[in-house]
Amino acid sequence: MRRRTKAPAAPLPQRAGVDPVRLRLPADPDRAWGTVRDHLVGRYAGAIGAERVDAMFAEGRFVGADGAAVGADEPYTAGRYLWFHRDFPAEERVPFEVGVVYRDERIVVADKPHFLATTPRGRHVTETALARLRRGLGLPLLQPAHRLDRLTAGLALFVVRPGDRGAYQTLFRDRRVRKEYEAVAAHRPGLDLPVTVRSRIVKEHGVPAAYEEPGEPNSVSRVELLEHRGGLGRYRLVPDTGRTHQLRVHMAGLGVPILHDPLYPVVREEGPEDYTRPLQLLARALEFTDPVTGSPVRFESRLRLSDLA
């Protein structure tokens, strides 16, 4: 098997804690691009328009491995690496801070607030936990070991040294991290708890909400009631799997959707963020054996959900 050549180091620095985009010009026997511009216009014109691509060339925004600007008329060479900084979208600042629960030379365990994305994606780029932590802690090489939903608050694990990232990512991939969540939802006196929910969850690309369908279960969650009053309950949720929106889907399926959930059981129309009504779901604890030290560790969030009425 032919080993893939390692990509060169980025010749551009980060901007606002965000890495430059790296792309490798593909070898496609069915397509022939005469110049670098031909390929980039075909690749990005649908997203930003050919005029914007040409403007970026004129501004020297596309660079090669040596950091020198790439000209629009340079011949296309398959396998060549290019870098550029995307145009950052206008973002409203999420009015909550990222807390640091633990930090050493290997990892940062952060308390991500509601509404803040974990990593740059789509329309959330600079307003992400990763970008904020890189800037605030002075750790430009910081990378996430996993991802926490934007609307969910709580613990997220980041890795300081690139060489350690694989070991921590493997913990999450192999389900060797015990996660505990907490949620506030309606209290149903007739609901028999604790219960372990097993179902098949499907999430289609481009569709906001996931759904359950008959078939072999691919998601498992344990749901426990911690306390209740005033018609609301506080629940401990322990997922054994990590399907998209798993806990939100399972709670809605039990007839107790998580308070202020904009997707389950009914998808609400998108509108301005209402920071006074965060999804009442919190990643409360992470527990695992550290793959570098071999020591068992447990981290707990310092954040709190709304008090029960």
C-alpha cells in the first residue's frame, strides 16, 4: 500500500484562533484544469462566487508551501498544497465565557457554555470554544478530542500537543470515556424510571432533527430521575453510545423533551438566539483512564442548569 505523503506545515499563521484552510489540488482523470484559478473557481464559485475568488487572488490570499502568493494563471499541478484564510462571517458574540476546569501540559478540560460551537464550522467560526481557548490560553496548537453540540453546555476535552491527540480521540472512539449528562424536563409521574432506552436513530445530512425508526438499535441511554418539583424534573443521563442528538431524541421519545429544545419534539423556525432560554442539557462529568499517564481521572462541570420551579 502506498503511504500518503505528509502535508507540509501551514505557511500562514492563525487568525483569531482559526487555522488557515489547507487544500490539495486533486488528480482527476475526468477533469482537466489549465490553471489554479480554473480549479478554485469551479470549487468555490457556488459558495462565494467567481468574482470573490478572483479578488482573493488579487489580494494574494492563496499561498503555496513557501508562503508566496499563488498567481491565478499559474499552471495546475495535481498534488500541490495551497493555503488561504476564509472570509469570516459576521458573528454575534455569545455572551457567556468558556471556563477551564482543568489544565496541564497535555489536556485542557473546558466548560463550554450554551450556544457556543466547539469547533469552527459553517457560520460559527471565531465564536467557538476552540478559537476562544487558543486565543485566551495562548495555545495555538490546541485541538478537540471530541465534539459537544453547540446548544449543549458542559465539559469538552481539548489536547495541547498534536502528538497526543490520537490517544485521546481513541478513548472517545472506542467508548472508553464514561459521560454523564444532566437535563431539566417535564416530570411525568407515570414514567417508570430509571430506564435504559435502546433505539435506532437516523440523522440525514441537511435535516436538522434526527429521528427513530424500527431496526437494530444503534443508540443506548440510561435515564434516571434525580429530583422533581413544580412539574419539572432533574434527570441524570448516561449515554453508552454517541449518536447525533441521542439524548434529546430519547428524552422526547419518553414524553419528557428537554426544556427549551428547539428541535424535539417539534422543529421550531430559526430566529435570533434567545440567550435567556438555553437548552437545559449539561455535560456534567467525564471519566476515563488517562492514556498517557495510565491514571483514572474524573472531571465535573462547574456550570448549573436552571433551578426547578
